[in-house]
Amino acid sequence: MSKRLVKIPLNDLPAHANELIGKTVNVVLKSNQTFYGQCERIENTCFVLRDFRKHAHQLAFTQIESVIYDKSATF
């Protein structure tokens, strides 16, 4: 099964919020730091991510560059 990466820039994040909940994502910050984990929720000004050590990270929208996740290809 092939996959493709989907990159969502910060400006499009509110429109894609519902489809990201529960997905495993990479959050790339403007500082080039990357967080990897499962999206728990997206609030008004905050992205909440739980890494696989069960630590929650609250990332402000002002810090985020983009969100990247894997999507199964249809072919």
C-alpha cells in the first residue's frame, strides 16, 4: 500500500481541523523543530499533540509552520 505526504500550512489548519483529530502527524514549527504524535484536539489558538511517550504538547498557532501527515494513496 503506497502513501503520500499531505502538508497543511498554518493558514489552512482551521479548515482541516476535524480531519486531523486522532491522526498521527508531524507538526513543524517556525524554528524548524518538529513534534511527532497523535493530534488530540485543536482549539482556538492552540494545537494539542500527544507524543508516544504519553506527553501532551500544546503548540500555539503562532509557533506552527505546517502540519504533515501520511495519507494512503488510492492507487
